[in-house]
Amino acid sequence: MEKDLVEYIVKSLVDFPDDVAVNVVEGEKSTILELKVATEDIGKVIGKQGRIAKAIRTILSASATKGGKRAVLEILD
Amino acid sequence: MPSATEKYMTREFEGRSEQEAISKAVEELQIEREDFDIEILPPKRKGFFKKNVRIKIYYNDGNEENLEENEAPINSDFENQVIEFVTTLIKKMGYEAKVSVNFRKERKLGLNIESDNSSILIGRKGKNLDSIQLLTNVFVGRLDQDQKVIIDSENYRLRHEERIIRMAYKTAEQVKYSGRSRLLEPMNPFERRLVHTALNDFQGIETKSEGDSLYKQIRIIPIK
């Protein structure tokens, strides 16, 4: 599942994996994944020029989705 | 900064930004960003208002290539951790894959992904493969290992390089005979280096990079 995927990736990249939380909001056509990490880790999840956030989103859109719903990743701060 | 200075060559570069200076170094020396260290130098008072960023880079010259060709010793703990990461990542994406070591070089580990879904895992223009590789390298950076991981599937990397070089030659021919310059699609520093190198000895044209971002475009220009 997408939530599991995002959690796995993000927990492998941050300093405070215990503070990683993904909240799933089911929309009609898309699933929104709200990602929360420790303040110190926000930069690690976004990366220089957003490279890491972009890579996570790319992988998310390449993952096999159930029911053909689009998954959208939002990083909360 | 590296202390064994006799092992390293140094060169200075300037640019409007640090990034630009780095790109210049990458292109001029035909080395990868990972292969050198940078020191930011104090700005030289030159023009009236433009303060260029100056950097000094430390890199290994020539010999490194020979070093790189040698197989590096097996570092199985590290390899297992990386393979585990990539395998789990792909599994959580919803695909089955077998990940194995492709090559071992000095400071570089090559992995190969075998999967029935390899075309999805590679993605359009390799963007999925590149994303998996990027995240894996961030993960590896946290393991405190001075290693870079190259991830491949279905020999995509080599095929992609060949495709870029073929395209460069083809466009260079057109430029030479039409006498009109052509702009290539945006490419990353590694891809641009392939083009510059391939067309270095090509008579009647020259190559130049345009643009400011990491993904610059190369223009092939006819010379009279």
C-alpha cells in the first residue's frame, strides 16, 4: 500500500524515524498522503531543489495502485 | 578537505553561483561531481558589482581510471544492506524483483534489477530507475560508506548512453550540412559530458551548453 511505501522510504532517510507519520485522506479520484516528519528532517525529505521529494513522488506514481487511484504526496510543515 | 595533496590535482573555477562553477569544472575536466572535493575560495574583487563565486577543486587525475577498473573487494555486509533496501522498496511498490550485484569498483557498486515489471521500474526516459537510484544513494550516504550505487535493469544505462551518442552524431551531421545550429534536449551533466566527448573530434562543429539549471541544453554550432 502507498502509505506503507512512503513510510518505508521516509524512515530510511531521516534521523528521527519514530516521528514519521503518514495520514491517508481518501478522495474520490485520488488518495492524498499527508507526510509529517520531525522539523529537523524536513530538509532531508525535500532535498536540494526538491530532488528527494520529487523522487518519492515519481516512485509513488510508478507503484502498482489498487483501483487505479492516483496517490498525491503532501509534505506538511 | 583531503590532506594527501600530492595525490590530488587542483584547479580553480569561477561562476556566478557555486553550482555554475561546479558545472564548469564537471564539463571542462570531464569528471563526475562525485569524483572531486570542493573548497569555496574568498571572492576576488574583480568587477564593480559582480562578485563571482570561486571554488577550488581537488580531483584524482588519470590514475583513477585504472584504479576503477579493478574489482573492489566484496563488502558483503554493506552490499546486503543495500540490496535489502532496493528489494524492499520495489516490493512495497507492488512488484517482485531480484536484485543482484552487477559490478564492484572502487567506491562504486553496481546493482541489477531483474523483474517481470522491469519496463515500469525503468520508466519513461529512465526516470523511475533514476528515482530508485537517487533514494538508494541517499540511504547509502546515511550508512557512512564512501560509496555510490549505480542501479541498472535490462542494460538500460548502456543502451541509453549509446542512444544519446547516436543522436549527437546524427544532429552534428545535420548541423554540419545545413549550417544551422541545433539545440538538444535538456540533459544532466553526465549525459552532456557524453555528448561533448563524443563530438570533440567531430570536424566542422562545436558544442556549447546553454541554460542555468542542472539540466542544461547543448547547442551544436557549425564553424566555418
